[in-house]
Amino acid sequence: MALRVACDLDGTIADMEGALQREAEQLFGSEVLLRPVGSAHLEGPEDVAAPTDGAPNVDSSAGKKTLTPRQLRQLWQHVVAIENFWTTLKEIEPGSVARISELRSRHRMEVIFLTQRPDTAGEITQLQSQRWLEAHGFAFPSVYVLRGSRGAAAAALHVDVVLDDRPENCLEVVIESKARPILVWRDPIDAVPPGAARVGIETVFSIADALQRIEDLIGETPKSTFVSRLRDVIGI
């Protein structure tokens, strides 16, 4: 049976924050910062980059001021009016989408891309995301636009491995499914949540590392035979 892998888009392979940062600078000036250094990555309009409304918070490590919640809402209102915004993003690691495609072909994997992107002007989110993946080297991509948790989706889709950049999403996968979560972490290593490994979340620091780990898992998985499948069916 083919290994089924679910891969998050924004923050995992697609550089949404880089695109949002550029739009924020156009709106508010070059001295703004999308989120405080070390804070959770943004995923959609429901995320808040700063704790309170009012004047922007100064992030001394970056020498910039982080957006207030009011400014962040204004930013998302601006972004959702951009036609086909999701097709304009860059890859975080150039060539990573094509490498996922190559791994799929080589190991006959099934790959599903997960996202909670809001709709923008232009085509629907699913179609924009598919066009982006195709443009970066992944033919016939399957994109699932979530309306609930990663864990529930992983369980419903019978996923074996989930790649995601947010610890809370990986925790949902642990709690709500049998899938194996791999956290793709690009912030400083000492900022990895200390309990991640304890609850079964494996951390890597690039998509390249994640794909190597998937290959390792494929090598560790014994190949299914007709007899073994028959034994599973009858409960022996």
C-alpha cells in the first residue's frame, strides 16, 4: 500500500510570510515587522501578530515595530483583494516542490497538500494553490482546503505522515489521528517546544530533512504481501 503524505503549504513550502511582509511594507512603511521574532508563524486572518491594539510593539532584536492587530486586519483586507494572490508566493526552499514530486514518483507515494488559506479575489483558493504547485514542478496536485483541524483531516484521509510548520497543528495530528507528524521548524533550535518529542512530534529543520526522513520511514516499513494482507483481514 502506498505511503500517504499530507503536506502543509504556507510556512512549510510556500513563503506566505515573505509575501505578507512585502505587502505590509507597502501599506505601513519599511520599518514594520509582520510578527515578533520567535512568535508563532501566521496562518490566516484569524492569527494576531501583536497582543493588544494601539501603538506597534518595538522588537528590539529586529529593530522594527511589529504590526498591531488592527494593522494586521487591514493587511488581510488588502491581501484578499489581490487577484490570485496565492499564485504569487515564492518557495521557502527553491526546488522543494519539485523534489516532493520526484519522491512521489520514485516511491509511488500519495501526496495531499493541506491549507487553511482564505479566499482572495480571482480564482478559488484550491485552484490558485494547484496552479502554484504545478508552476513549481508538481503535476496533478491534490489540494484540500481545510475548514477544521489537521488531525481530523489526517484521520479522515487515512494519512500516514503530516508535514507542518506549526507545533499546535502537529499536536492535533497526534491527538486526533494515527498519522506521524513531522514539524518543519525554521526558527532557532532552542525555540522548539520542549515537549514536542515527548508527545511524538519529530522535528526537522528543512523540507530537505523532512523528505530524507520520509525516505528513511519507507525503508523501515516492511513491504506488504498478499499473505500478510490476508492475515490482517481475518485477524491472524
